[in-house]
Amino acid sequence: MPLDPKARNLLTAIATAGDPPVQLLPAGKARTLVESRYGQLKLPLKKVNSVTNRAITGPARELTLRIYTPEGNGPFPILLFFHGGGWVLFRPEHYDSVCTHLCAGAGCLVVSVDYRLSPETKFPGALDDCTEALLWISGNASTISGDPSRIILCGDSAGGNLVAATALRNRDENGPLLLGQVLLYPVMAWYDPPTRSFLEFADGYSVTREAMIWFWDQYLEAKEQSSDPYAVPLIAANTGGLPDALIIVAGFDPLRDEGIMYAEKLKQAGVDTVLVNYESMIHGFLSYLGILDQGQTAIKQICEWLDLKFRRPVN
């Protein structure tokens, strides 16, 4: 399937902007550049009852949760959201468009975690924050009109990596019940050896091979950590006993194959897994709601899957 024409136009606009590649900039300048460009998109929001920030006590600092509450009366099911950005970029407010659409579409609380970013905080700092947020939500759901028996994790790109890692750690440490995990074009594999898609779409398709190598270098303290499945979930020896999964990948994404490989690994371990390939899309396409039509299609599909899992009787 060919590249979606609107995605092609978007890539052309990005290329003609003339911005330097993120890997050639210090992390702070990369954040300022990318986040300012992203803020200019004026992405559409969905109406929800409220959007509030709440501070909780985290493992190393006060941790902020951005809470999107739907219309209606709780207790609501909870979608715990980890944003993308290569562990380096963005804050929860940059994901207001995606999170309000998920909140309204699935009728659930969306709780987005302001985890610590790299390179200032290396692995496993972000994972520690995500785990802490899950534990807090499980123990304090009633204070935000949430139902602790109905929690699903969701994240895109590096946030998808954190979803998979949090689910693995939560299983290993006998943590709270999780009904599911949603991984959106996730980072699942170390860059060496590269997958076919990592080479085929190495440049010119939103995220590049060189940028991904730079993101990994910001995230990990040392290359040896690439053998830790909490950093690189695809190498996990055991993926049994994990929550049901919805994995969405994009056809023109260097990360496509690693998402597909993780889906197959979950299926082989007996995990109920749905894999969807948006074949004409690029990495990050859900972050362009209002620009790429298939982003809206994917939101609808995610919300339908969430509704199915949230309404399923809990054993």
C-alpha cells in the first residue's frame, strides 16, 4: 500500500521547515524546537468534564499526573497513559488532543504521567515513575472517581515501551490487576541488529534511524543495559501472564517490525493480542489528529477495544 497522500504532504512540510535533526542538538534545545513546532499544529480537542493536574509522591520527587475526567458519574475505568517522545521530549499537556479523544471516546479517566525525562534521568527513572503512578492509581482510585479493578495501560512510541516494561515489572512483582495494555507504534527493540523496517524507513519518515539511536543513547546509561528486558521488552524471556494487548503499528515506520514481533511473542505466550497495521501511515500518526484522517480511525478502534475490555466481567 502506498504512503497516504496527507502523510506525504506532512512529511514534505516537516522537511521544508529546515529544522536541524534532533540528534545534532543538545536535549534541551531539541525539546524547545520540537515542542514549539508541535504546539503550532493547534490539534483538535474533545470535550471532557475536566482536565486537572495532581501531584503525588514519587520515588525521587513529586510526580504530576494530568487527569482527564469524562462526562457522567463515576467510578470510571482508568486508562493510565505514558506519552511518547523518545524518553526525551514532551510533557503530558502536549498530548491533550489524544488524551481528550480517548477520554471522551471510551468514557474513561485518562491519567497521563509526567515521568522524568532523559538524559537528565536515565533508565530506569521513567519506568520507576510509571510504576509508581500505577501503584498510586490502584491504591487511590476512589479519590479521582476511578475504579481500581479496571485499569489499562496505554502509550505511544517510547511511551509504548514504558507500557510494555511496566506490564512486565507489574507481573513480576505481583502488582495491581491490569485488564489490558495498548501499545501504539512502540519502541520495543534495541537498534542493533536492526530490523528490516528500521533500515527500509531509516530516513524521511517522521522518526529516523539516527534519531532513534540518539534517543536510546539518551535513555540508557550504558550499552549493557540493552540486555535488560525492562529497557528492551522484545528480549523478555517470558511474556506469559501479561495483560491482553492491542498493538498498533504504521506501515512506513522504522519501528514497525519490532511492534509486530512483540505482538507475535505475546500471542505465542498465550496472551490475547490484537495487532493492527495502518499500512499507509507514518510513525506518530495519532499525534496528528485533524491532519491525518486515519488517526481518527485509530482512535475509534482503540476506544472500541477499551470499551470491550473495561466492560468485561472481572474475575
